Amino acid sequence: MCAPRVSAIALLAALALHADAGAQTATSASDTQTVQNLALPGTVTEQDTSTTSTTTTDTGTTDTTTETTPPPTGTETTSTSPSEGTMTSSPALDRPVTKSQTGGEAGSQPLSQRRQEYEQSCSGDEAVWPVSPLDAIAGSSVTDRQDRWPWALLVVAVVILVAGTVTHGQRRRGAPESTRMNRLEAGGAIVGIVVALPAVVGLFFPGIGTQHHPPPQATMLVREVQARVTRGEFIRRALKAPDQPKIKHEFDLREIGDVIWLQMDLEGFRGDSLELTWASYSRPGGYSVIPATGHSLQVQVGGSSDAETRFIPIWVGLPQYPFQVRFRLIDDERELREVARTGDMRGSQLRYACTT
């Protein structure tokens, strides 16, 4: 009778142990689910492939955690797979001009190199590269600001003459028998005539007498850049016959460049001679001046104008890399008056057209 009791007690103890193990497993699973539910969306877990830890629980479950060490700051990383990456440095903003890039304009090269580049430009598919006609020619508008002193004298003369006439009329009403002018009236008439004469001369002959000039000031702006215009097109359309240079070789007229439209607002430079200079600057290498690209142009201001607005086209040849053009306006005393520049413009490897 004792044996059945002992068996029953052992069975109850086994059931109790089994229920305790099941409760622990359920609690562990619930905690794991709770941790997973607390994770925020978009959270990134750092992993380290060099460190791996394995934990074995009493229930036989294996927990493996992988951590990845982030790359050092200040480097650019390009990932090829989730588990590996290739670190590459950032490229430089500008690269210096190499020896293979002869640089400069095509027209500054020796004759053999110019001819060779022209033949390369007009062979194969490159021959279809388009060029642009010149849209317009240089123009200007003049504002002639006359001096005000003739008008002031004319007003004074009119006032004197009107006052003398009114006084003489009133005196005649009081004494009809007196028709002659007294000394005061005669003197007023003479003063009015003397004052009116230089006023009339100053109005009909500008530039005589004392003149008032506004202080010299200049404004210079790059209004537009017209791309791919041949040298021959610019010479024919923009330059007068006496100013056209003599080009010996026909293919030099087919050199491609850009036409820069420059607006100049001049005030107070009546009769002065100004000098406009410009040159091309290489973007690779920190905008250093490109050899053999410096040019100048004389700007003669009219002798009877205080204010002028001019639109001047400037043709520049293309280097083989990005560049910009900078302008300087210098007065007759070699003082710098104004500066302007273009933005970065594209160069070209082949700089000749098959037609002018």
C-alpha cells in the first residue's frame, strides 16, 4: 500500500517540475517579445564582425550577437556588400594643367599644331559641330547734358526786360505826354540785353564758357556670352574695314571662340581716352592667367557727352579646359576704374570649324 503512495508522490513532483520549466520558457519568450516591441522604427544596430559572443541557456537556446565597428570619420566609404566596404578619398576640386594640355588659345599655337588641330576638327564625326553667327554689332547711346548757366542768364534777362517794360507802361499812363524812357528804364533795358546775349550764345553753341562735369564713374557688366563663333565671322560682322586684321591662313579664320557682350556705363569722362584690357584665366590651377591671351582696346569718349552707354562685343579663343575672362577699365592716368568677369566657361578639345 505504501508503494502506490510513493509512485503518486513522484508523479506529482515530476508534473510540478515540468510546469515550472514551461513557465520559465514562456517568461523568457515574453521578455524577448517585449524587447522587440520596444525597438523604434528605423533604429540601426551597430555590429562588429570581429567580436562574436555565444551564450547557451539552460533550455538549450543559443544567442549570437554580432557588432560592427564603424569606419573612421573623415573618409568616404563605398560599400560593395553588407559585410565589406572600400574606403576611397574624395576627389580634388581642381586638377592642375598637365603637360599634354598645351593650353592657351588655338591661335597662339605654332603653325604646324594649328594645321594639325584643324585637320582633326574637320575629319570624322567632329566635322558636324555647329557654329553660331554673330547676332549684332557694337552700339552706343549718348546723353548730352548741357550746362545750365545759359538758361539762368536768359531767365535773369527776361525778368529785367519785363520789369523795365511794365515800369515804362505805368509811367506813360500817369503822364501821357511823356513818351521817352528815363535813365532807369534805359539802364534796365541795356542790362537785360547784355545778359541775354551770352545766354543765347551758350544755348546755340554748347561748350562755350564755364562747364560743369559730373564726377567720373564707370560701371561695366557682362551681359551675354554667345558661344561658338568663328574668328572670321567676328571680323566680318563686328569690325570696320580699317580695323580688320590681316589673316594669312584660311583655317585661322575658322578658329572657334566665344563672343562676350560687355556693357559699359560711362559718366564724367567727356573727351577722355580709356583703355579696356582683358585676358583668359585657367580654372584648373586656381585661375592663373593663360599665356598669350591678353588684349586691349581703346575707348574714346565723345567730347560733348557727359554720359554714354556702350555695348562692346569681345571675341576670345577657347582653351582646352574650363576658363573665365576678366576685364579691367583703366583711365588716361593709368588708374583702375572698373572690373568685370565672366562665369566659368567650357573649353574645347577641337577648336576649328569646317566653315567660317
